[in-house]
Amino acid sequence: MKIDVDRVRIVEVGPRDGLQNEKATIPLDVKVAFIEALADSGLRTVEAGAFVHPTWVPQMADSAEVYAKITKRAGFDYPMLVPNEKGLERAIECGVTSIAIFTAASESFNRRNINMGIDESFEVFTPVALRARDEGIRVRGYVSCACGCPYEGAIAPEKVLEVTARLMDLGCYEVSIGDTIGVGSPLQVQGLLHLLTQVIPRSRLAMHFHDTRGMAVANTLAALELGVTVFDASAGGLGGCPYAPGASGNMATEDLVYLLDSLGIEHGVDLDKLVAAASVIAPWLDHPLPGKVVQACTKGTLPWGTRSVVQ
């Protein structure tokens, strides 16, 4: 295995993608404390919430209040997910400087998730991206179901490339390629990346793995081998999608950091503080956090000073 990557940027998605499917109501102040603790650990990009309709994603109903209360640290980014122009208006009102837009490589998933087809989603997001750019707001893109769909099964890599390229054409500075239901395997991930990087620079791609089948770390290694340097992850392994049956949590940020430490790859995150951040949100959930490193620390099978174990 040869990995020629010196540094990785981690995009923390726990406060949004991680919490959006939680049934237990998380108080506003707990969400704020969670985000502050994540930033304290050194994570410089923390997705803070989403301006979506509260009927569909009630956990995100207080996103404006969350954004207003978090400390806006210099050099840190707190993106907000927006589904349409109305969501963008709310972002502008709140002074948000970075947003994310989203679509899927699966027509069926897109219709279940946002009640419109892929082409329709681009009709909605085109004015959002244009207005955001005029307002000086950075735009990141998400592509769901890049490795498979719960409704259509296998997804052609060419379709993933097509959708990714269209997001780039809208002005996204970066596109996150998501294995939404965690069906991807290392060879599949590398095959997809070989295709994508024929057209799109590696520096503008991020990978977003779910650990449904325990493959997130292996898939991360596969992507690192091909020079990918940006990964989404969620504290404690929080996550899941209400429109993707069977999808469990995201790659746990602690597991990703532990892997990177073992490889000697810089990332700027303190693992002890990251585990402590997960402990802020854990008591408010109705289930244990699934992340392996968090579980090991909780059960006492690793010392609290986890960083020293892998150096």
C-alpha cells in the first residue's frame, strides 16, 4: 500500500448530517455546545445545520438559532445545507458565508429525498448557486448514492461523473461523493475515482462514506491511495438518512483521525478533544454512539490518551 498524502482536511458533518435523523429532540444549547467542542478539537469545517422545512427534518428546525449562537472563529467554516432559494434567503439573513447544495446520482432516490428528479433539482439549485456567488457565499455540492441506491441498486459511475460535473459547472468549489447506504467497496471506490479524476481535479473532490457494512475505513484507505485529501466524517459515527432504508451512521470522525494518525498523515485535530466532543452529544441520544474509537474509550479498552497509542 502506497499513500502519498501528507495532510487531510476533515469536514465534520455530525451537527447536521449526523443529527438530522435522530428521533430524540436535542436542545438548542446542547447543539451549540457540541459544535463548540468540535471546533475546540481543531476541526475547522463543521457543518452547523440546514435550512430545510421543519416538517420534513424537525431536528434542523432551530438551525438559524444555532448558527446565531455559535462562535464564528477566524479561519473556521460553518456551512449550512440549503434545499432551495427560500433556504438561501434564510442563510443570507443569518449571515452565513458557506452553504451546501445536494442532489443524487439516482433518479429514484432524488424523488424520495426531495420529491424531484435530477434535472429538476438542478433547475432549483441553479439560481441558488448563482445568487450565493453574487452574495460572496461559497457553495459546496453533495452527490448521494454514488456507490448504490436503496431503490435502483447499482449506479453507473458515468452517472456519478455527470452529476458531479454539473455541480462543478454551477460553481461548487468542491463536491462530496457520498456512499449514502454504505455499499461501496475499496475496488469500487477506486474505479469510481479513476473515472472522476479524468475530468475533475482530485483537489475538488471529497469522499463521504457511511459505515453500514463496516467498510468506511477500508474505503478511506482506497481513496487515500489515489490521492484524495478531503473526507467527510461525523463525530461518534452519528448519521443515517430518513430516505435511505438501512443506512446507518457516517464514518466516525474519531475512527478517521485514528487511521490518519496511524499513517502519519497530518489533519490538525486533537483526538482526545474529539472524543470529549462526542461525549457532549451522547447523553442526549436514545442509542449508543456507533463509532469504534468512541466505544473503545467508553469501555476502557483504550487509554483516554488515544493519540499516543498510534504514534
